[in-house]
Amino acid sequence: MTGLLDQVWALLNRTLEVYRDNPRATGWLRWQADRLGGPLRIAVAGQPKAGKSMLVNALVGEEVAPLPLGDDALTTVWYLAGATPRATVYPPDGPPAEVPADRSGGRLRVDLGEWRGRRLDRVVVDWPARTLRGTALIDTPGAEPSTMERVATEADAVLYLTQHLHATDLGLLQALHEHPLAMAYPVGTLVVLSRADEMGGGRIDALFAAKQLARQHRRDARTRALCQDVIAVTGLLGYAGRALRPPEFDALATLAHAPRSEMDGYLLSADRFAGADFPVPVDAELRRALLDRLGLFGLRLATALIRQGFDTHGTLSAELVQRSGLTEVREAVARYFTDRAPVLKARSALLALEVVLRREPRPPAAALVAELERILAGAHEFRELRLLAALSVGQLVLPAELDAEARQLIGGSGSGLPVRLGLAEEPTATGLRHAIIAALRRWRDHAENPVLDEAARTAAATVVRTCEGMLASVAP
């Protein structure tokens, strides 16, 4: 069976041939070809002060955002994997220009010089980080309908950050799906409840309350229609866990072992914590660095964790990352985005092709429209993603004995055939075929089982189609 990405490449090349005399269309299509062959583009979007740059830092593991663009800049910043730090500005009316960039203490420093405060189409940063391999993170300006339209055009997937999911946020998420095909195939958005540490007045159980709120949003039909999952995170805490330095840990340990009667009041006020009358022998400059790194909530949590037994640099860092929700975000990004990168990039290209064929109709393009519709109708990969999301957020509940196998077969644990089939060792071709046939028979029975409701039988039919596809891929 020809892969979805191969079909899209073929359609894209045919469309380029049909529109070779149209500079605007061919420019757009060539850009889509570059995009299809490049890294997966994940936009980090949301309203101002939602914590976008901090989440970018937490995902990268180093302080790369924000850039000193100026207070009124409406510029997207792209972070790509590169051998050395490099920054390139792209003005809207001129050639790109490289600006000085270097790495100092795990932090990106960029000198925009004359470009600071000027209108730029985008800034592209190359950064040596393993987490960026195969992925481009796009830090976007404050969300508004025009920004979201650009995000929908440039990104293959979206992390939408918000502190509280209000009607305004739902409207902005809706803007991502204005295109008819995007609404039909809404497979590329995760909602992140950011700055979760600020919930409930910053109490020590704030992260737990934020995760409960995320579960409530997952059950909301309006939210489920616009995203695949809702996750609570505090990017500041996640980044602190990844970047915590040994001297900072030593200072935290000193604070944790001081009498609580002396310390509690100082952990409620930034001014008191950084003040001259601090009762514990920790340097004022180091205390200010801890405030910047962790915030007051993080300071209270870190000292409490040390007292609970996370009393080494490694164990504390790992626990801060785990408590922050960053692990859940990264797992969701892997499950819904990076593991499905070819599908998401193919979806983006199909949306772009539809725009050209709709806006620039011509008789030779009629066959292209038919081919586009055929690819979309047969794109089972999109149905797998929607089913996986429905199972993950509780929109669809299968009997317990079916749920785990359904998720695994449609790629919830990975896209490789042995992983989908739950095979611990690399099987022979014959063993692989037998495992697929056994799964296919089981799920055909489930799809015709009158005891299951219609939604469950429809889900089973999707799994059947997955098994048929796997069988076709290994057929002699």
C-alpha cells in the first residue's frame, strides 16, 4: 500500500506541473514542498503572558526564549536543531540577514542590533539541542485571530497555552479550524493549562488542582471538538528541574534544613526572601537567582521535597520535572505529534493544496481535485488519530478488555508493527503475519458484536481497517 506521504508528494508534484506558469501558485507550492521534506513544525501559541517562552525553554532544556525583539514586536521565532548557535532575521521586504548569536551558560544571547523593534517576518534560531531534532518549535506573539490564521498556515501542530480556558480561548482555537478540511480533520492541537502553580493562590497543592481542572476540560464537549488533550503544566518549574545547578541545589538544601518556624514567612514574600534580614546563611545574589529559577511556589515545593527525601541534586531535579507536568506534555507531544509527523505534515500539505485548487481553478486541475478528495477519503491515518484522542480523553469508553488493545493497535504506544501488536521481540515475517491475522479476526468479531453500542462498533471498525492495512503491508 502506498504511504500517505508518498501520495501527497505525488499530488504536490503534479500540481506544480499544472501551475508552472503561475508564479504565485508555484511559489506557494514550492514552500509547501520544502515544508513537507523538513522538520515537524509545532507552534506554541496563546494569549500574552500565557507562559509560551518558558514552555519553549522547558522543552528545549536551555534558556533560548524570549528574544529581545522589542515590546511591540509581532514576530514569530523558530527554533531548529543546528550544530552551533545561529540566528537569522527575515524582513518582509528584503533578504534574510544573520545576526550575532552565542551560547553562554546554557543561555542563548542574540544581538539584534539595528533589527531590534523593526517589523520582521520571522527570526530563525539554530540551536544545538537533541530535543529539537526533527522538530521546529515556533514561539508566536500574543494570540489574536490574525495570529491564529498564520499559525494554522505555518504549523503542522499546535500547543495552545492558556491560564484558564475561557470563551476567548475557545474562539481562538476555533480559528485554527476555519478551513473546511481542518475542521474535518482536527488532529493537531493540544491545550496546555500553563502557569498551573498560580492556581489556588499558589498553594502547595496547586498542581494537583490544575490537573483536576484539566480533567474537567477534557470532558467538555466544546473543548474535545477543538483539541486532542488538555494538560496542566508549570513551565517555570519544569525548566528549573532541567536546568537546576549544583550550587542552587546546595542552597535549597540549606533552606530545607533550616527551622521551618524561621523560614515559612520568608517563603511567602519575594521581597522578604531577597531581603537583607534573611535568617539563613545563603548569599543574597544566590537567593535572587533561586527566585528567578523557581518562583516562590517552586521554592516552597523544592524545600518540602528535600525534607521528604528527594535530597540529592538528581532526585530533586527529576521530581520537579515530574511534578511540573512537563513529562505529560512531552509524552503527549510524542504520542500525538512527533510519532505521527508524516501524517501531520501530509495533512498540512493537503490543506495547502486545497487552497491553490480552490482559489486558482483551471480545467487541467479537475483531476487534481478528484485525487485530493480520494486521498482524504482514504486517509485512515486521520481516523486513527481521532480515535486515539477520543479514547485518551474519555470521549469514547470501550470495555476494559478492549480499550488497551485498541489503543495499542492504532499506534498509541508507537507506530511500528511489533509495538502495535504488543510483540516484545522482533518477530519473523510469518510470526508478524499470524499476529496481525489474529488481531484482525478478533476485531472483526467486535465490529459485528450486537452487545456493543454503535460508537464502540464504529471504533472497532476503525481498528479492523488498521489491521487490514498492517496485513497489506506485510502480504507476500
